[in-house]
Amino acid sequence: MNNTTPKYLVVKNKIKEAIRCGEMADKIPGERVLAKVYGVSYMTMRKSVENLVSENVLYKIPTRGTYVVQPKTLKAMVRNISNFFESKVA
């Protein structure tokens, strides 16, 4: 990455790599902890995590934490959303 790449994208890619390598596999540390680990501000980390949530790499459970989307979890989420919309159409 070059110097013009925004910090949140650099951090986002580092987190994706950590997930790919198995360093993060289920629940990830809190955003404040990750900010310290990666040497960025809390807001930068928050933006990185929100981007990963929007890409379905991570998901959040309020008051519980942030988790890595597992393939079976993603399939279940898609199935639940499909069932929801099917019930609304019927």
C-alpha cells in the first residue's frame, strides 16, 4: 500500500489478513483494544470494523461483541433473510 491509502483501509486489510490466517476466528477484541494493537485512533478502527461489517466479513451483536462471519453463519443469515421475505410475500 502506498502513503495515500487511508489508514482505515490499511487496518481493514490487516484484519482481513488476520482472519484469513486464522489469527482471528470467532469473537474479535473490542475496537478500543484493536486500535491500540494496530496503533490507530478509535474512530479509525471503528470505521475499519464498520466496513468489514458492511462487507459481511464481521457481524455485531449488541452488548455481546463483534464476530467473524463463518461460512455456515453466512448461509444461515441468508436463509433467515430469505424466509423473512418469503413470509412477507405470502
